[in-house]
Amino acid sequence: MSGARILVVDDHPLIIAAVQGILSGSGVASVVDQASCLSDARTKLRTPGGYQLVVLDLGLSDSQGMNGLLTLREDFPDIPVIILTSDSSIETVTAAFENNARGFVVKGESPHVLVSAVRTVLSGGTHIPELTGVALPPTLPATPLSPRKLDVLRLLLEGLPNKTIASRLGLSENTIKVHIAGIYAELNVHNRVQAVMRARQLGLN
């Protein structure tokens, strides 16, 4: 995980300089390159040497909203993407993960949040931000989760992928998927982002 090659895609020089300094200084990256637009990013991602991670702004001169994320996930499906943006709305966060972002960091967060997100994603996990004032579906009548579902939910909170959760708990990946579906139903949520937010709401983190 240490010494990763990371590409930062943002059209604000100050943001790029700050991210480069944070990631290089933390030791999580050996190379932090930059691209100021989506076209430049695609060119660099095709060069020999490769990158292990992309940090992507949603507002670029040649790409707005989820278009850049969709393009990178289609062209480079094996390279994970962390979104770095000033838009912290639940709609944007949810859309990012629905379009296969692996992390989401709000500009203005402390440097350690970005470093933590990068470490989590490079180790195969998912970084979901802590947001306040987010409207979730109404909570269902209190039904305690089973101890096994609580184990799975706590590992979801760590951002771990299903395969790692299965390994940690000594279960098959299919069994983990069944438990996650049950968690969604019992918490009255529809996806991993909402499940993590509900768990935090309930003080399970």
C-alpha cells in the first residue's frame, strides 16, 4: 500500500498542490501526478507505469458531475477512484457510490481524512464520509440485529469489501451478501452508503 502512484485530477492549482503535499508527506504515495482536465487524465492513465489510484474533482473544464467518474470507470475499471469535491449533498454522495466510486472526501476536511480514505481504498476498502443532517428513510420498529449481522455491519463501517469481511468472519462471500441484504431490510435502507450512515446514527461506530 505504501508508495502508491496516485493521479490527482483537479483544475485548481492550489487544491492540487495541497493534495500532493498531504499525500507525499504522509508516505502513502511515492508519486503524486496531476491532471487539470479529464482529457489529460485519460492520456496519463494510458502511459506505461500506471497508477494505483485516482483522486477526482467533479467539476472540470471538460467534465461536470458524474460524467468524469463514469468515463474513468469505463475506460480504466481496475483503477479505483476517490471523489474530492465541495459538494457534500447526500444525492451527490449516493450517486458517486452508485457509479462505483471507492471513496468520497469533501474539500475542507482535515488532511488525515484524505490520507485515511486513500489508505482504505488502496487496501481494497471503501471510504464513506461522515455527513450530518442527512435524511434517511424512517427507522423501522426496533428489531435488534442478530450478533452475526452486527459483526458484518461493524466491518462495513470499516469500509471493508465483502471478500475481506467473509475472510474475517470465516464465512463465504455469498453468505455475507445474504447478511448484508438482511441488514438493509432491517435498517430500512437501500444501499451500503445508507447502511453505514444508519449505523453511525445508531451509535454503532
